[in-house]
Amino acid sequence: MAIIVLGRNFYLSINVSHSIPGTLFLVHKGAMPQLGDMAAFRHTGGGGYVAGSLFLKRIAGVPGSMVTAKDSGAGFRDYFVDGRFVGRAKPVSRSGEPLKPGPEGVIPPEHYYMAADHPDSFDSRYDAIGWVAQDQIVGKAYRLF
């Protein structure tokens, strides 16, 4: 993810992954996204990414939402937020590294479930991301291209 700073309130972010559609995003720093919005957040580190890496994902669960997972065979787990399917967790990454499943239960205050529709998205379905704390969120993201 490349970042271009546009003053105090905005970033231009270039998406280099296939986990979300779009290449260029405007991030409004400090604007708190809502359920269903795209958000930029700082990763705490792990899963092959350094702490502070900027991720773009959709907010799929908010504080008080219920996250459940169901074994779907061969080490795969299907994740649901308030009964809505949000993704399938794989047992290993594309490079063969083991992946630990993400949390289940009620999302705690000031935390969010981040998701993307792509099957290889690295998001809250994995423990290395888990629930994202509000203080990790940089701002609301808007797809430009």
C-alpha cells in the first residue's frame, strides 16, 4: 500500500492487493466510518506484515455484533457477523504458512470486525488481525478508481 499525504486531513492510498476492488482511495483522516463503510486502519503486526502497515477493509461488524464461525471441513471456517456470511478462513496462507482463526463472540466496545469479499483477504477472520480497535482506525476510505 502506497500513501501520498494531502495535508492534515487526507491521504491518497494506492491499493496493491486484490482483497478489495479498486486501486486508488481517498482516506479522510479522523472521520469515523460506520457499518458497511470502507476504513483505513493500522495493523498491529503479524502474518507477514509489519506493525503500522495501512490496511483498507470494510467494517462488517460493530461493537455488540455477534461473530460466529462454523467448521466447513479440511481446516476451513466460515465466519458470520450477526448471521451474515463475511468470509471463509483458510488453514494456511498462499505461501503455506499456518493461519490461526480469528475471534468469535460479541465484539467488545470500541472494536470492529473488518472484512473484504476476496477469498484471500487478510482480515478479521484471522487472529493476526482479529477485532480492530477504534484507535487503530485512521479514517473513512473512499474508492476513487
